[in-house]
Amino acid sequence: MTKLKIQSLHKRESELANAKRQLEILSNGIFLNGGLPKFKDKTAETNQFPLKPNKLEIFQVNLGYMCNQVCSHCHVDAGPDRTEIMTKETMKQCLDVIKKTEAHTLDLTGGAPEMNPNFRWFVEEAAKVGIKDFIVRSNLTIIRANKKYYDLPDFFKKHNVHVVSSMPHWTRGKTDKQRGDGVFDKSIKALQELNALGYGMPNSDLKLDLVYNPTGAFLPGDQASLEKEFKKALLEDFGIEFHNLFVITNLPISRFLDYLIASENYEDYMYSLVEAYNPLAVANVMCTNTISVSWDGWLYDCDFNQMLGLKVASKVKHIKDYNEELLQNRNIITSQHCYGCTAGAGSSCQGAVI
Amino acid sequence: MSKTYYDPSDLKKFGNITEWSEELGEKFFDYYKKVFEEGALTAREKSLIALAVSHVVKCPYCIDAYTKDGLQRGITKEEMMEAVHAGAAIESGATLVHAVQMMNKVNQLDG
């Protein structure tokens, strides 16, 4: 069993478990006294406010906040204590949309999406639709967490699922610091199992990508350079291969916001984000090509807005009423957390955006 | 006026030096940027060199900046410490090699 060092904000009954409180923090302090410009004003400087959707490419579904891990940076505040799980009825509503959406990518996330009791049924049904890129965000340790998950790699292969997994560093110490004791060794074993099935191997159609996000209060470095380091170290040390590394900036929300405040890094981190603001990244942020669906069927501009309770600014707010044309006419809701996606080369669930 | 010689927030104002000498300031920052690009050495290797030199010249701003830069590049704390030791070894060696001058002088005066 992975040793969990921390508990979710919900379990701790932290004030930051409340999304409204997070938004208050992000709108006050250095953003109120003129120290830093609000995201709205910054984007207005380059005539990029309000943000509008481009062509819809990614339909992202959060199957629930339950997870076998409690990672220190988690923007979902996921953990074993979270009971929010998508029902089969909502899954059916999602399937109806998947059949008719223009999006070429279906992206299942969580928590650990595999912990949803109807996960396999949903994957089987969704795979029948024949969407071009079918992603499951798997935390790797779930594969070794319980016997009932041991065959997940075969299940993924059977349905040609594109596996995307978090790996914060190629060393044990840094990985376990962020994701819990023992996570590194279990992740390595899971990656080796996936490689053995063909996942992540050169020229293989079984896609295996890794996600890197920093272990502390600093921004990620260049994606291509980090990918090179990851590939070299994982191959030399463990014989592991993978396709791409997605570099993601930690957004100042939920448990990462809690960490930033507790470690007295909040202001410096926000300065770093604003200093690295890149208008080119704004044009390509993921909320412009993504729709995010929560476990209970509400629609959001992205997974981060979902965690902040910021439902889409559209007449259509729930999957049961889904209308892509209407949704595409909305303004995207932003706040200061959005600086996390516009720093440097930008950040998204698919890594850098420029 | 600050009561300490070093203020961490001054690092954010580094770019302001161009205000009092635009041409020289801009030439410096252009040069600085170019130096740290990928070249015969990787940007990662240059970051570790910069970290070691930061310690040798005892620049607190530079130490903050290149520790953060190293973390962003995935450089481990063990690599960072080894780099600092490399700088420290050269610095102490530079002191100790002067002992030869002392030995020469002793031999000349009292040999």
C-alpha cells in the first residue's frame, strides 16, 4: 500500500476545500493592491479578452475525484476519501455526446478514473465510437494497487487506449516527495509492464506519454530538454521507453495553492507566473479547444475551472442539454489561476502549447 | 532606504539598470541571453556552471536565480551540490596555489 503522507483538503476540512475561498485569495492580495495585474487586464493589453473558444478538439471527462494516491500538488484535491463518482446515467449522456461531437480526442481523467466501478464499461462503449485519440490519464500505481487492476494494461491495449501518466521526476526521491512513498517503484514497474505490451516503444501505435509537473514552487523548464533528460535516465536506469513528455505548470489552486501559502511561496510564485506571461500562449490555451465534464455532468472550460466551480458561461451548462454550437459561442471564464497556463511556452493537459 | 545591503526583491528589478544606461544595459542583457542558449554546452550544463560561479563570487541574487533555474531544468540537489564543490575546490585551490609563492619567498629569504 502506498504510504500517504498528506490528506485531501476536504478530509482536513481546510478552508481551501472551498472553491470560493480559493477565488477570493486569487483576486485579492497582490492582485488587489496593484502589485500585479489581473489576468483580465493583462489579456486586454493584447486585445485577447474575453477569451473565446476555437475549434473544439478535446472532450475531457472527469470520472470522479476518488484516487488511490494523495499527491501534494493535486489540483483536484483527489484522494481515497473523495466519494464523487460519475454515475452510469451520466456516462450514457456523455456517450451520446461523444457520438456526435466534432472533437477528435476523448480524454478520461479523475482522480484515478479506473476506480469508477463503471470505468471498463464506459471505455468499451466509448471505444466503439471510434474517436481518433482515446486518452486515459492513469496514475500508474493503480495498476499495482489491487489484483482487480492487474490486467489494466491488457485492457488498455485491447481498446487501443492512449495512456498518459504522471511522472514528476526520473529519480525516486523527487517522485515520492510529491506523490507519496513507494510511488516511484510502483510506477517504474507499471511502465515496464506497459512497455512489455508494446506501449511507448519506438514506432508503436500504442501511445504512452508521461506528464511532468514541478515538485515545488517553481515553473517547469523547456519541454524538449526535459523530455531528453527523462528519456535518457529512464532508459539507462530501468530500460523504460515512452513517446512524449507533457510539461505542465502547477496552477495555484487547491492543494498546490495550500502548499504555496503554507511555504510562504505564494507571492513569489505568482510573480514568476506573471513575469513569464506569454500572449502567444494565450492564443493556444487548452480552454480554447476543450470542454471539461465533471463527475456530475456539469460543463466547464477546463479541468481547473471545474475544480474552482466555474461552470461555462453558456445557456448550456449540463451534459444532458449539450449543444456544441451554442457552447462554442461562449466567453471563457478566467481568473488569476489562468496565468498558470500562459507562462513561458504555455501549459495544458497536452503539455506546452507553443 | 533599505537597512540591508541585499534585498531579494531587488532581483526582479535587475532589468531596471538599462534605465540609466540603455545602450550598455541592453548590450549586457543581449550578451547574457546569448551566453545561456544551447551551444557547444547544453543550457543545463551552463546552468550548473552558473550556479557554481554564483557561489564563488558570493552573489545571493545569482544563487537564488540559478538554484531555481536548476530545479526548473530537473537538476537534482546532488548535482547542484557537486557543482558548488567544484567551484569551491577551484576557489580554495586558487588560495592554496599562492602558498608556492610563500614557499619561494621563504626559500629566497631564509633558505
